[in-house]
Amino acid sequence: MAQPHETTSTKPPGLRLFRGDKALRNFQTLALVLTFLAYTCFHMTRKITSIVKSELDPQTRVGSAWGRLHTRNTLNVGWYPFNTSDGSALLGEIDVAFLAVYSLGMFFAGHLGDRMDLRIVLTIGVIGTAIFTALFGAGYWLNIHSFYYFLIFQMISGLFQSSGWPSVVAVVGNWFGKSKRGLIMGIWNSHTSIGNISGSLLAAALLKYGWGWSFAIPSFIMALVGLVVFFFLPVSPEVMEIEINDGEINSDKDTAKEPLLEPGQEVKHKAIGFLEAWRIPGVAPFALCLFFSKLVAYTFLYWLPFYISHTLSADLGTHSSLNGNSRALATVTAIIDGTGSVGAAIGPLLTGYISTESWSAVFTMLMAAALLAGLLLTHLVCAELKGKLSSVSKCVATCSDEV
């Protein structure tokens, strides 16, 4: 039988009426769906700023024959102080501040989640993020042009967002054992891509009404999800008073895999310290691996739409098939970002299936994907190098003529 352990979690109010329903699968499904929706909302609101950047700072400053090009823009003049000469730098500072607070908060969120009711922690994170994301967008209606207003509210939003990932992972881990966790987590992890896609589409669709609505409506949706989490999220079998055989959750068919704890070490259901967690073998390498991976991922997450609609517009504007049609940029942007998001959704899904067979195969898949990504850009690299070499040759020829 599953061993009971001391917990501060309580039954969600919405499930106290269903005391007779002890079906494990029902609670597992409910936990998966609610944590999926919660983290989808986190990524949905996180994606908004990357879409709204082009409204706040609509002008490009690229050195090209076309000079300043504009995307289709409802405001045309942007929003002070982001439409000034250092607007892009200010937007970058807001992103840095958000992610700095988010990353620092993440270290303490997990520590807090081990000692508090995960349902409460996640609810506070979801609703808190919704409130401060909405307050960021409220600057549109309140006609606020203070950089520090947007900076502070985005930092507070990052602090609330940091509670999301440790909480949802802990809840899912409570309901599923190692033998099934790989496949389930692979499918469940598509919340990241779905959140990014839905956030992009929703924010872009609302821009024509004013950029404030791109923050307000997703925030309202997220707040509703937060309430559902509070009333219905089952944190663990122990909290729901479900008696489970060890084989139902903790079974691990692959006995060849090295356990996290040494053989014979007694499993104690208690929280561990921050430094103690860092000393667990494998934690530091995986943490640093994710550091570099997210460095790349979040650069694309926050700046790819801005890059496509601005810097890339110089190249697209000169393409003969467009004839300078700036409205075509929206379609091009949607195709590039949408295709990338589909790949981001398929990746975790494939990983879930492949990891049940071999993690080596997962990394082989990733290397193959990276190789294909590089090969698809080969012609652009060659064209760029050819252009550089041509410029150098002309420069050398001119110098020779002068001599």
C-alpha cells in the first residue's frame, strides 16, 4: 500500500462532494488536465510581450536601401517610451528583468511547494500572474508612459510565474510512477507549445482593438483557470485518501535504470534543503544543460516575432515576389512562427514515445533535427558568404586601381 506521509495539502473544495468516487484514473486524468491548462496559461501570457513589441516599438532601424519599413500596425506611432531610439533596448531590459526574477523565484518556489499545499501555491501563481499581466496591459487605458511601471509589474508577474513549473511537475509526479512518467510527460509537455501558439494567436487577434486587450483577455482566461485549479485540483492520492498498491504508482519495470536514491536508502517523505538538493548527483549538470538550452529557446520566444516583423522585413521587402507589399509580412510571420511551434509540439510528443525505449534514441533524434535545421539554412549562409567575398574582391580591386 502507498505509505502515508505528512502533508499540508487539503482536499479541494470542489471534490469534497465526491467522496464516494475513489477511482484512481479519474483523479489522475483530472490532475493531468488541470496542470496542463494551468501551465498552458503561463506560457500563453508569457508569449504576449513578444507579439505586442511590434506595437510598442513599430519602427525598425535597419541599414538597408529601403530605410524604415513598417509592419501593419494599428497604432503606427508606438507607445512611449518604447517608440524612442532606445525602445528595443528598453523592451530587452523588461525581458531580462522578468526572466531574472522568474529564475530566482524558481529556486525558492520548489522549496516552498514542498512545504505548502501545492494547490494553493499553484492557484496563487496562476491568479497572481493573471492580475499583474492585466495591470501591465492596463497601462494602455490609463495612458501610462513610465518605463518603471511596466518594468515593476512585469517583474512581479515573473515572480508569480516561477511557482508554476515546480508545482505542476510535483502534482503530476504524485500521481504517476516512473514506468509511465516518460510517455505521459512527453504528451503533457505539449502545454508549452500550445500555450505559445494560443498566446500568439490571441494576442495578435486582439491587437486591432488596442494592445491593452492583448493582455487583458488572456489574463481573464488565466484567472478563470486559477479558480478551477483552486476548487478541483487533486494534489496527491494521500490527500484524496485513496489507498493505492505500490505497483499502481511506484512500479518501475526497467530495473536496469539507476535509481535516484542509493539501494537500501530509506525513503522519507520530507522536504530537503536547497543546497542539499544541489548535491544530488545529476542535478547540477542537468540544471546547467537547461540553462544553455533555455538561453536559446527564450531568445526565440521573446524576440523571434519582433525579428521577423522588423529586421527580416528588409530582406522580404526587396523580394521580387512581394513587390514591397508589407501586408504579406503577417502571413510570412505566421508561417514561420507557426511551423516552428508545430515542431515544438511534435518534439515533446515524440520524446514521450521514444524515451520509453531509449534515451539515446531521443538525443539521436535531437541531433538529427539540429542537423536538418542547419542544412536548411545552408543556402542562406552560402549566399551571405558569397556576398561578403564579392565585397572584399571589389574592395581589393578598387584599392589596386588606386595604387
